[in-house]
Amino acid sequence: MVSILKSSLQKEVFQTRGEKLVHVLPLAKVNKEDTKSYLCVYVSSTNDVCLTWLSVAEEEINLKYESRSSWFLKNLTLIDGIDHSQDNAIFSLHFTTGLYTFEACSTATKYSLLRCLRKMSAEYLQQDLQWMHYDSDFVGKSSLMVPDDAVLYMTLCLKAISCACLCSCF
């Protein structure tokens, strides 16, 4: 589903400006009246890596896209996972201009954003991104040729199965 969303946003929003969408993070709705929101990572026409907080509102039969905020990756000083000891989808982005807290639609998507931002920082800025309060087991790069989200899901399932087996022994 995310790949269909990414393809649609690329065509409707980013391609018209000569930008390449790299990653889309669906954000959790605060209440039913909220519009759909996404945190998008893209490469601009000037080869800068940027993040934008995008709202999508339905107006009759059309969709209206509105950028609520945009930032350069080079201005991101820290990504804080808030609490890695719980299943928690909340994270904070610390920019030189301020602090922004978001809630991803799942913990797995929160981790996939961190992996994407680290990869883009290494590739375009030749430096590692500062991060904290994430479980390092899920942040590392996978050596398998499967998407990072699938590796995260498999790892979580294996840990859950291990816990269930351990509990059944008692």
C-alpha cells in the first residue's frame, strides 16, 4: 500500500517540481477531523535531501496537497525515538530551527524512516545521522535482499515466538 501511495505522491506532487520522492511515512491521525498527513523524504532538483510534512485533504473528487513544513536533511541534528523499551511510534526530529514531534502509524514505519534518513545522510552528506532511543538491533542494515520493513517484521515475530515458547515452558 505504501508503494502505491509513494507512486501517487511522486506523480502528483514531486515530479512536477523535478524532485524524486525517496520515502513516505504515514503519520497517525490525532482525531477523526484531521487530514491525512505524511512525512516525505525527497531529493530536490538541486540534489539536496529534504523532508516535508505533507497534508492531504479530500475536496469533493479532488485531493488537495499542502506542505505544512519543510526542512533540509543537513539541518537535522538528531532523531529521537523517545522510548525504545516500549512499542512506541512517537519520535522527535531536532532541527537547527526547532523541535518537531510526530507519531508514525506503526513502530516499524518509525524505524524504516530512521534507516532511510541514515542512508540518505551517508550518501548525500557523507556523515552519519545522530539518533537515540532506538533499539540498535532494528536500526542496522540488513544483508538480505528484502525490504528493511520485512526484516523488522520477521525479527519482531521471531522475538515474539521466542517469548511465547519461553512462557509455555513455565
